[in-house]
Amino acid sequence: MDSATRNEMTSKGVMWELDQNLDQPMDEEAGRLRNMYREKKFSSMLLLRLAYQSLGVVFGDLGTSPLYVFYNVFPHGVEDEEDVIGALSLIIYSLTLIPLLKYVFVVLRANDNGQGGTFALYSLLCRHAKINTIPNQHHTDEELTTYSRQTHEVNSLAAKVKRWLEAHTYKRNALLFVVLIGTCMAIGDGILTPAISVLSASGGIRVENPKMSNNVVVVVAVIILIGVFCMQHHGTDKVGWLFAPIVLLWFILIGSVGAVNIWRYNKSALKAYNPVHIYRYFKKDKYDSWNSLGGILLCITGTEALYADLCHFPVLAIQLAFTMVVFPCLLLAYTGQASYIISHKDHVSDAFYRSIPDQIYWPAFIIATAAAVVASQATISATYSIIKQALALGCFPRVKVVHTSKKFLGQIYIPDINWVLLVLCVAVTAGFKNQSQIANAYGTAVVIVMLVTTFLMVPVMLLVWRSHWLLVVIFTTLSLLVELPYFSAIIFKIDQGGWVPLVIAVAFMITMYVWHYCTVKRYEFEMHSKVSMAWILGLGPGLGLVRVPGIGFVYTELARGVPHIFSHFITNLPAIHSVVVFVCVKYLPVYTVPPDERFLVKRIGPKNFHMFRCVARYGYKDLHKKDDNFEKMLYDSLLLFARLDSMMEGYSDSEEDSLPDMPLTNNGANMSGLSHSSQDSIVPVLSPLRGTNTSWAMESGQTSQTVGDEIEFLNQCKDAGVVHILGNTIVRARRDSSILKKLAVNYIYAFLRRICRENSVMFYVPHESLLNVGQIYYI
């Protein structure tokens, strides 16, 4: 130990050192659970099969864009074919730069073990830098098989970026704020995608019946949307096998129709593959050309959903599906529509359906409607996944999450969110009644999510990939070169429908930020008010109370130390259970924690105190299923630890395991008045009180106990009864707080706490075994 560390420990005092030794980190227990992670390898046939299956999950939203792009580019019609060629050229190179080059070949590689989206990028950054705003992580979490991270040289660029991010709290908060913006806009995408896709597909019934009122189309679209959302609780497992063939048939349809239209109508549309027509397009009429970018942007909508819906498909399968099927068919579809519009300039409003041969019109209408439903389903599922990730990372109120499939972990259903999406989606569809305003709203949400992804990719490329700074500059420059013009064009359409996703995003942002802020403040309060272990042990094996038969699970957010709620409990009640287990349920910035690595158990103090700590670790994709008996899993982990602890006793090094030799009588009188240090440093030492020469343990009256005796004692306590002690804390703002803080904490957060699910419900704790301990925290 160097002199600096020795001086630091001396300054903190002997009792701090005792506290560290008595409540030790779980390094050894985490090391026992370490397994080697092996990356999956896929055969060629399996890759092709997965590429085929990914069509129905990943590309539905992007594939339905040809339904409404040209109408929104030219809402007032088109007069010159050069305008059509210029717009088509923009579409071609936007598809090439954003979906193909940026996402398929770059961003998809930034996945968290197959999980995509803004929170996946954030979790990658949290593992490589200490930027998590809830500091409840420990280095033993890094030993998980799903916890992958890189180490950096001290003077490397990655290390400098890491130190820069970790230097100040405002930088971490700013990064989280950017992530929340992208998340809220992605939720808005989940509202607007079903609206515009289904409404555009339903518009096909008016082509054969021109006199039909637009209200009929809106009613049909609303009926379809209600049906889509009402079927969500069944999940997609039973009908999911239909998605891939429907979308594949859709791409074959639009690709073949596009090729036929190129051959039948005007081959001059092929000139759009020359990028010089982009320059001519803007040179001719700068204002109209710039204004049309909001419509051209719609050709790349669904790209962010492509990343968010990555799920468990390997990146190579996505790349194969996009390059072999999606990209060529989209190019043919847009080029074919442009050829048709050049020859029929007055049909631009419904060019897609009018360009379809009469012989296959109604089958094409059915396929288009089915593809729109699939695209809506994929976006809705992605929204559920985003909410689940936000919930796990402490950024969203606790809501009910339901598994809809026993085979696939990612297929979930959130009833509360489902009905909110339904109401908002129907309101947008029935309120606007036309594609143009919905398209403006849709474009605003999409381009903001893309910008957020671009900005988050910069630290990911530097920290996670350790890319050369020149590559980072090239990637960022090319991305912003396309996205910023789209963003500037969409700003001018805020009053034409673009305000909708902004209002939705602000509502969700306030909800998420207030919840996260109060969660962090509550955690900080518990950290600073936790009870010293030395004070607990000073009470003796009986804790100064009557130890009644049974097991008490005390839930806390602290992974180290005794929560203040426990001292509040034993101060006001004269009895405590024979076995006390402090249970900490925490979420890590990983997509999942394997079940055999989920629970870490550690003994606190001597054996005759019968006090343990259990840390239950979850990833942001893990769910608490009703089939899982959380109480049984806790107890089984406790029994397993008791066996392993007794087996390892004989192999401990008594010199390393023994506590510092200090007389208890010198400090016993002052234990009740100890103030625990706010710092919770981790000392990498082994489990205490395992050696036979531990003087403190002998003075405490600890006797040798066989593994059979302890397990029998634990079984007797379990038979006597199990009680789950949860803190029912009320968070209030201090009297001297600002009005804004009082509004956020006393009203918004209090309202969210009343309507969200309690922890006891989340873990399916039996009501008869539940004991709530009330406290008021002032922050």
C-alpha cells in the first residue's frame, strides 16, 4: 500500500476501516460467477435465413416510405420534369449516405450485444466512462459475461475524452439530456409512423372511387389503427411468422412495379443517378427546393427504427437483407414513380397507386395495407423496448411490463403505454386528416433522432472503438452534411404540423427528467444518511432487540452500507427477525444479466449476527416475470452462499482474512454516535471473519458452526415466516426550494409515484408478507 493511500485511511479513522472490513465488496463472489463469453458464429444458410426474417422486423417502416414521399415533395403538383429528376437524385443519395453508409455499415456496429437505439449507445458509454448519474455501480459488475469494455492508455485520445466526460457533473447531465431528447423523439416516432403509414395505405381506396370523401379514408385508417393497438396484448409471436413474407412480397411488388414503370414510361428518370442534378435542382429555385427537403426526408424515415429494432439479429444479416433486397427495391420503386410522374404530372398526389397496373391493383392495395400494419407493429414494439430501457435506467416511472412470448425475450407489451399511444395516434390521424401535416411532424421527429445518434456516435467511436480522430471527423462531417439541411428545412414547417412531436417530446421529457432527478436525489439522500456498520455491530448479536424467528428481507437501493430505513425500523419496533438480508435490486448498463450471475450474496459481520447482503443485478432488457418466484430465488441464493462460504472457510489465509487487531472496548462507548463517511470506498480484501484467530469475532461470542447447522437454522427461519420490508418513502422539496423545484417534486413526482407501480408489485411480493416502513425525505 503506498503512502498516499495509507495516509488517506489514517485520516478517515479506525472505525471507517472497521466498517470497510465488516461490509466488504463482492469481488470474490463475482469472480466465482465469471464465465467466458463466446461470440456466436453463424453459418451461411443460417445468416440467409436470419436476413429473410429481419425483413419483417427491421425494414417495414423504411419500406413503406414510397407510399407518401413524392406527394409530400410536391404537394402543389409539378410542372417541370427537371424538378422530378432533381428530387429523385436527392432521394437516391440520401438513401445511400444515411441508411446504407451511416447506419447499415457504421452505426449498426455500435450495438450492445444485439440491442440498438439511443439507450444502447448510452449504456456503451456508461461502461467505458463513469458517466452514470446514479453511482451505484461497482467494479465487480464488470466481471459479468455481458459486460464488455475497453481499457485505454493514459495518454491516448480515448483516455483524454474519458477524463473530459467524467470531469464535471454538468457534462454527464448534458449527455443524459441529449439521450432523453432522442428517446422522446423516438417515442413520437412510434405515434406518427402508424398514423402516416396506415393513412397513406388506406388512401388507395379513393383512386378507384374519386368521389369518395376523405373522411371515409380517415375512418378506415382509424379503425385499422384501433385494431392494431387492441391486438398488442396478444403479442406478435403467433402472427410474427407472417411478417417476413408480407414485407418480402411488398419489396418484390414495389421493385417490379418500379422496373416496369421505367420501361413503360420515361427512361429520363435514370439521369437522376448523376448527382449534378442535385446542384441544378437547388440552383433553379432555392426557396421551393429547400422547402421540399421536408418531403424528401421521408424517404429515410424508418432508418432509426432499423437501428432500434436490431434485436437479436446479427449485424451481417441486416447488412445482407438491406444490400440485396431493400436498397435495390427502394431505388427501383422511387425511380419508377419518378418515371410515371414525368409522364403524368397531374397524378403526383397518388402516384404510387396510379402507377400500379390495373390487373394487380387490389392485391397491391391489400399488400400495401398489410405492410403498413407490419411497419406500425415494428415501431410500436420498438417504443415498448425504449420505455423498458428508460425504466431500467431510472428514467421512467415504473409501469407494468408483460411478456407476450415464451420464446423471445424482446417481445413485450406495456398496457399503459399502449393506450397512450393509441389515443395520441388516433388524435393525430383524425385531427390532421391529411398526409402533409403528419409528414411534417414525422420528419421533425426523425431528423432530431438522427442528429442525436450522430452526436452520441462521436464518443462511442473514440471510447469504445478507439477510432482515429480523422475517421470520427469524416463520419460526423458526412452525417451532418445531410442531416443539418434537412433539420433546417423542417424548422420552417413547425407551424404546419412539426409542433406535434415537439409537444409530445416535451411532455415525455418532463416526465422522464423529473422522475430521474428525484430518483438521483433520493439515492444521494440514502447514501449520506446510511448507518455505519460499526454502530450496528456495537448493538451486539441481538441488535439490542428481540430476535424473533423468521427471515426479513430489507429492500434498499444501496449496494453497500445499511440503509437509514433499517435504523428507523429498529428504533421504533422492539423486535427484528433472526435472519436479516439487505436486498439491493440494481440495473446495470448491459442488455441482460445471465440468471446464474444475477445474485451476489455476502455475509455482514460475524456469523452469529445472521446478517447478509444480496445484490440482484438486472440488465435493461431483463423482465420480472410473474412465473419467477423472486422470494425463492433470494432464498436459494442465500443457501448456496452458506454452503460455499463454509466450504471456502478452510482455505482462507488467516493473515489476510483477519480484521485489524483492535480492542473493542476502546471504541464501544462511541459506536452509537459514529457518523459514517459519505465516501463509500471499496477495498479489495477477502471476506472477513473466516480465520480462526480473529480476535474481534471471539470477543463477540462467535462459536464455530457447521454448514449443516447454519442451513438447518436458515430453513427453520424460513418455515417460521418471511417478511419483505420496503421503504414507503415520500420525497418532498425543502421549504427554501425554488417554486420550480417544488412544482417538480411536490406535485409532478408525487403524482407519478401515485400512479406508478410499487416495488412490491414489480417483484410480485405476496401482500400478506409485505411490511411498508414510511419515511419522508426532504431534498
